[in-house]
Amino acid sequence: MACLSTCTADRPTALHITVDAGSSGTRICEWSIQLPQSSNETCMARDNGHRCQKLDLALAQATPQTIQDLVAQLIQLQSQSIPEENVAVQILATGGFRQLDPQTRTRQIHQIQTRLQQAHPGWRIQVISGQTESRLAWQAVQRATGIAGHDLVMLESGGASVQLAWPSRQGQLELASFPVGMNRVLELLRSQAGVSACYAMDANRNTWDYGQCRALIERQLLSGLQKDPAFAAWQQWQSARGQSAPPVQAIGAAWQAVGQYIQSKQITLNDLASHGRSICAAGPEALMQKGIEARYARRACLLLSYTSALMSSFQIVAARISDQTWAAGAAVDPEYFPDCKTR
């Protein structure tokens, strides 16, 4: 989402802070934004004008102390930035909140909102739908790449859900969200005693079984996906496009980690299978000896098996890993930051 030719030095600026309240952690990003001055301009993020930090706290299960920790971080960011009237904050909750039962979700949102209002009257938290998350992610990738809308397919993988966006045959944007994120699948494997093939709970397990792990995960994915009409719509579109289907842009922390393992932004199912077999056979100890942190080494086989099974389930044979996030789309969206509305 770079600042292109429409960005000029004389346009007013603002700092937009997005808080991605995900299922496995909270990511706070600061975006330096150039605001629109006329009806033909939109908000644009400045080149290299953002930075992010991740907090190891999931607000969906947050305690009063972790909520206070988040508020303290936001207060500190605001105090260090440009004048307060040019700073706006949006806390947007995703799959971790969507999967809560309604009563628990309402109670948790109220607890967080109460503390936010005490800190700043303009701060609030809201749960966005999976379709909204999908749209924001697609828009962020489209702005960053310049790929024509009819040629852009976006796949986002989170801890609780997976988002997919693709152009329909009627020229509209199809948006879907599926509750089959990697952490969700891991929970299902644990409940069915299938986790030992994929995931080390400690560093004492020597190896994993890639073939078994991938098969177990794909079975879980398909059992959830095949019940969803949106998945059938995706399959129909894919069948109609055939070989002319555009390449998929994959975003999310899971894909970033995959890119680091295979040392490439371009991935294929064959790549994932080859690296998956190697990593699963090596086991966590060998990965830790290469300098990989224990908490990541223990999830390595799960990661490669999951992403491979995900691509296979959606019949995606190749993808490009994008550095974008759905929060980049939210940072310039007038629905969340009113100063982005055209004059």
C-alpha cells in the first residue's frame, strides 16, 4: 500500500493506529497516512510509513491486566506521536471473537470497551465479520500490487479462520470466511487424539509424520469447508476459469513463516510437500539446533502440513506470499477512519 503518484507533500497527514485483535495475539500497527483533499483523492499510506509490534495476548481471552497492558501501549504510542488531534485508533477484533458464544463475546467486548473509554473517549473495539476481513485484505493486496481486480485472488490464513476473496464471473467481488484457521484445526486434532503426528508438546519428540499429519488436517478442513455454500461457489468459479485462473496472493503470519522455511515468496504444492517431509522428518530438536526458537520448532511440521493441506483443499497449486495484512486495508478505510472520507 505504497504512496504512489497521488501522494503529494502538501496533503495533510495523520497517524492511524490499527489494533488487530486476533485469536493468537494482538498486533498494533502505526500507519503514516496522507489524507484526501479533494473528491478524486483517497487516503494513502506513505512509503515505508508503518511499523507494527505484536503482543502475546489474545483479547478474546483477555484478563483485566492484559486489557490494561494494551491500553498502556496505546497511550504510550499516542504520547510519542504527532499532535493528538491527528491520531486515530481502531481496535478491530476478528476470528478469535467471532468463534466465542454470543454471551461470552458480549461480556468480553463490554469489559474491553469500558477500559478503553476510561483511557480515551474516542477509542472503541468492534468485531468485524469474516467477509469484512476478507474485503480489507483483498483491498490491501490490490493497492500494493496494482493487480487488476478481475485478476486478483486473495487467501488469508489466521489462527481461527481463513478468508478468501475472488472476482465472480459477473465482475463482482466474492468474499468468504471459513472457521478453519490453523489453531482451530490444532484444537480439533487434539480432541481426536491425532495431534502427535503433527505437533510436539515438548522438545522430546524426535520426529513427526508429514503424510499422516497432512492427511489428518485435510480431512478436518474438507469436513468444514464442504458444508459451506461459499466453498461450492469457489469451486464452481475455479472450474469455470480452469487454466486461466489467476495466481493466488497468500497473506498472513502462517504464509510468512512458510516463506522463511522455503526461502521463497513463490510457493507450490510440490515445494510444500518437499519441505514438509524434510522438516517433519528432522523433528524439533534439529530445528532448534539451527537456531529456530523452540515454540516455532514445535509447530513447524504442523505449519507445513496445514498450509499444504489448505492449498490442496482449495485446489490451489501455486501462490505468491504477500507482505500485506488486512489491517493495511483498514488503515485507509473511511468506515474505520472518518478522516479518509473524500472532501
